[in-house]
Amino acid sequence: MPLQMTLTPSLKKLINEYAVLASLPELNLEQEEKLGEILEQASEDEIVAF
């Protein structure tokens, strides 16, 4: 049986933030910290593990 995944508005926002940050040629310290937080959360959540 396939796993049903639900993207909540907050998860969609998180994924969008990741996409924006990942596409930047350089990150400032605040952006680096935010990207690290996103990746940490993604590693703990099967739905957004990327």
C-alpha cells in the first residue's frame, strides 16, 4: 500500500523557501542558517526529505 503524503501549507512554504535559497548563487549568514534549519527539518520528516 503506497504511503499517502499530505503537503500542508507550512510544508509547501518550507519547500518553497528551500528552493529560493538553494537557487541563490551566494548566501548570507542568515540565509545559511535558515537553509540549515530547513535541511535539518527535512531530514526528520519523510514527506520533505530531499
